[in-house]
Amino acid sequence: MADTRGKAIGGSIALVTGANRGLGRAFTQALLDRGAAKVYAAARNPGSVEFDDSRVVPIALDITDGDAVRAAAEACADVSVLINNAGAMLQSPFLTAEDPDAARVEMETNYFGTLAMARAFAPVLATQRDRSALVNMLSVVSFFVSPFNASYGASKAAEWALTNALRIELHSQGTHVVGVHAGFIDTDMAAVIDTPKIAPEDVATQTMDAIESGTPEVLADERTRATKNSVPTDQTSIYPDIQRAWDAGDNPWRS
């Protein structure tokens, strides 16, 4: 059910992680287009953040570094909109992973990193209760897992669970929580995939709309909407096709 307490983006102060390229850059631009007063554009290398807009403030942030996350919350204590966009995807199966630590890296970034950001910034958002929002960038693979990209899917499923719990925990302080799910997005991450992709600007626009309307979840494209609708019957509607692709070695991520 929609939270009727939608939040105005105009005049807000936002922070976007992974803001230097792709979807993070699109989120940052969308916030500026909606009238945000300031956007902290976070990246591991803040020098890679390039915007010709004085409202953009690049900051250094690695969300897997607890000290850096806490320092960011102290330095950006005026934030009212937090967009957790930074993530890692290593295209790794569970049993035959080339890098046995891939699952740990993805979980540390996508789940624990997002959790660390939520914990550090919840008190900051509480001071802006009439206009605060927290957005987590999730995925269509929050709803199912493919062994071609298994540990990423597991990390996004965990992040989806985190998002739903955060929505409940943060409700009393007036922070609106939005989970954004999308399939293939036209960014560097999905460049090797020869399939229709949604534009990052489209995802960003839908996310801004959800913040302003009080909508709790964005299903950004038709594939994502169909997949979520198929979850109750996933063993017959989703997984047989994945099994056939796996048996045939038909890896969609192979360049």
C-alpha cells in the first residue's frame, strides 16, 4: 500500500552512492531536475564525479568501509533523501565460481554496505522527518536466482528483505522507503547483454515519482513486473527455463 506521505524533492538535500556513472549519475541528474538544493555525489573516487552544476558536491565513500560510512553520515548531516545505488555484480555461480570470494564481495557491498548506510543515516533522516526518504536499488533477481549470476541474486534477495524491514522500522520517524527493481539497464554493467534494456533515466524518473507519491516499490520494466507476478508459481513459471539454459550452457552474460 502506498505511503500517502510522499516527499517533496524540490529543496531537498540528497546523497547518491555510486553517483559517478550509469544509474547513479542518472539518479543525481533526476534529483537536480526535480529541484534538489544539493546532491552529495558519492563515489570511491570523487574525482570521477563530473557535473556542471554547483549543487553537486562530490564525496569519497566506499560503502563497505564502516568508518567511511560513519564519517559520511557526520559530514552530510543535512541529508533528507538517501539513494543507495552502489553495488557489485561479479557474474558468479555458487559451486563453480572462478573467485570463491565473489559471493562475499557481493554480499558485503549489496547487503551489508546498504545496511551500514541505513544504520548510519537513519538518525540523520529522522531530523528531516517531514521530507525524508530512503531508496534502495534492487533488481529483478531479488525475486529469483539464476546460477549464471547466483551470488548476486542472493545478495539482492537479502537486500530486498532488508528494504522491506527498513520500511517498517523507519515508518514511525516519517522516512519513506522505496525499493526499486529493474531488469537489464542500459549501463556499462549490462553492456555485454544483447537484449532490450531500460534507460537509466527512465528508472530514475520512476524512482523520483515514487518518492514524491509515497509509493513503496518501483517495478521499472515489463520483465520485472511479470517476474514478480510469477513468484507464487516460480517452480513452473520461472525455473524450468533457467534449468534449460544452464544445461545448454546458454550464459546470457557471456560476451
